[in-house]
Amino acid sequence: MKRITILGSTGSIGRSALEVVSKHSDGFKVVGLTAKGSVDVLLRQIREFKPEAVAVYDRTAAKELRKHTRVPVFDGEDGVCRVASHESSDFVLSAIVGFAGLLPTLSAIRAGKTVGLANKESLVVAGEMVMGEARKKKVRILPVDSEHSAVFQCLEGRGASALKRIILTASGGPFLGKGRRELADVSPEDALKHPNWSMGRKITVDSATLMNKGFEVMEAHHLFGIGPGSIDVLIHPQSILHCIVEFTDGSSIAHLSVPDMKAPIAYALSYPERLNGVIPRLDLSKVGTLTFKPPDLEGFPCLSYAYEALKEGGTVPAVLNAANETAVEAFLAGEAGFNDIPAIIKETMDSHVKSGIDGIESVKEADRWARKKAGEVIRRIGGGKKR
Ligand code: NAD
Ligand code: MG
């Protein structure tokens, strides 16, 4: 019986993970759950899974939750970190969205838990620190992002010395094929209509701008120790083939499945075993055609900014991430256009004076600085007007 904690249990990944757990309840016991607020959803999850502890980031929501349950409810970032390091869990699924996932992920690692990592932003902003802590604590980080789970499965048992190149595939999102001019007027509703994957709002917008794929390049670098020059991206609108791993002898191994996050979530949860019947089987005779083409970096420059930030290192990746989070929030609130997202990120990155990362404080400081700077850019270019 694996004893698991789910950080971000009310989100898209968190709910899919609990679906997997409830279908395989003989293999898993839920020890901890955490969320930002969402008292009603959390309460239903508490009643069904009977965790030993929960945490709610929002203190008012935590107070409300306490009125309805006897399970200990911790609050604030400290409370989330406390549940992330709860003594009786073996496995922590890190599925909080954004920068907010960093400290809880580090807490789980420092407490020696195996981590199933969905929160890619923690590797984007502090990849060296996170992987360094994991090495120090001899903690395994199991990728949950579908492409990285795919790479992990292709690599298993093969030494990194035989690895030549990783190709991550991207659906291209809802705006595939559109040029900059057409992108100028797309709405948040359009951006939230992802053709193949059902995900939280922030990552869905990141997929539409290709920033998500940029983050995944950075994530792959940290997870698999491969340089940015050896990580490529291919647009594959069918989202059936999730990665290609090329070896030094010229041969490649690819990973295929129907697009369903339950597969990589279940693989991280059950590793090194596989669970039965997690997702529908793939019928290639029905899919028919798989197509591939290079990404359009002119229409979707966020992907290039991620490569740039990865090559620069230091505080630049944290600045990239914070500027993106701020820009995406503004876009979703109708305070910035779709093409403003890359413009806000670029201006914030260009005005940043890079420094080294010498601890969590320097990451937090870069994050704070970039949010403030990006906010100024948004006010200037948007004039604070609702579109
Ligand atoms: P989501 O928005 O659906 O859920 C986010 C979860 O985080 C919620 O439970 C929310 O309550 C919690 N949360 C938000 N802010 C918080 C805070 N300040 N403190 C504590 N908890 C907080 O997001 P999602 O789509 O499930 O994505 C979660 C993570 O997984 C992201 O990093 C995303 O990039 C990654 N990911 C998601 C998918 C997917 O299919 N959804 C695929 C690959 C990777
Ligand atoms: Mg992915």
C-alpha cells in the first residue's frame, strides 16, 4: 500500500490522480490533500478519501473548512509545506500550478518523499536547486508531464551516455496555423479551447502561446541532464506520439498513447509497476495519420524566450516564469491581448540584470521583481483597459 499526498488535489491533475486512486484503492492510501481554496471540492474529497491532514492556502477558506471536518486543517504556505512533508506519506504528487508549487515541492523532497512532479514551474525557476536537493536526499523525481513521462519510459535502463537528442512534441494548441495578425484579436475563451487536452486555465493558455513547450524544454534539461542544443520541439497536432528519444547509434524510440493525463499520473504513482486499464487503448488504424512539422517561432516567440532563459541561467528563468504568470493572468482578465503576452515577457526579460541563484531568497526576489516589472509593462501597453 503506497501512502500518498496530493498537492493541488482540487485541480485538473489532482482530480485525475484521485480518479486513478479510487479505481485502484487496494494499492493506495491518501494521507494528505492540499488546495488554494475550493472548500466544497476539498470537503467532498476529504469525505471520500479520509486523509490524515489537509492544508488550504487561503486562510479564510481554511477557517470555513474547519467548520465541516474533524481532519486537521493547516493553512497558508507553511500549512501546505507541512502537509507536503507529512511524516506518514511515502509519495507526494506535486500538482500545484505556478511558482506557488516551488516551496511545497522542496518541502516534500527535504522530507525524503518520492515526488511525482507535475508542477513544471518549480524546475523552470529553480531546476538546479530542486534536482540538487533530490540528489542530496536520494529522492526520486518521477515526471508526470506527459512528454517527460514518455522520455522517462523510453530511457529506462539505458545510460545517459547513449542519449543523443530528445524531441518533445506539441499539439500546437488552438491557434496552430494562425499568424501574428490573426492572433492579435483572439479572446481568452478561444485560448481556453484546447483541441486535445483538458487542463487548468493557466497551462491551457501556456499551450496556446507555446510557453508550455518552452517550459517543458527547460524541464527536460533538468530532469534528464541534457543541454538545450539537444532538445528539439516538433508540432504534432494529433497528440498521440509524446516524445522521440534519439540514441548515438542513430536509432530512435518513441512513446505513443491516446492523450490522457491519467496515464503519466498512474505511471508515476505505481512506478516501477504498471496499473491495469488506466486509459483506452490506442487504435492507430482509427487515428490514420500522424503529422509533424517545426514550430512557428515568429507567431509563437515564447518558445524561443524559454531557450534563451535556459541558456542564460541564474535568475533569468525565474524572471521568465513570473513575467509569464503575470501576463497570462492579465490576458485572462481581459487586461492584455494574446500578442501582449510575449511582448510583456520580452520587455521584462530585457530589463532584468541577471544575477546568480544562491538560495531560495534569490529566486523569490527575482520572482517579485519580475511580477512588479511585468505589471508596469501591462499598465503601460494596456492602459489598464478591459478589452
Ligand atoms: P489547476 O489550475 O487545474 O489546479 C491547480 C491546483 O493548485 C488547484 O488544486 C489549486 O487549488 C492549487 N493551487 C493554486 N494556487 C495555489 C497556492 N498558491 N497554494 C496552494 N495551492 C494552490 O492546474 P493543473 O492543470 O492541474 O496543473 C497543475 C500543474 O501541473 C501545473 O504546474 C501544470 O503546468 C502541470 N501540468 C498539468 C497538466 C494538465 O493536464 N492539467 C499536464 C502537465 C503538467
Ligand atoms: Mg506536457
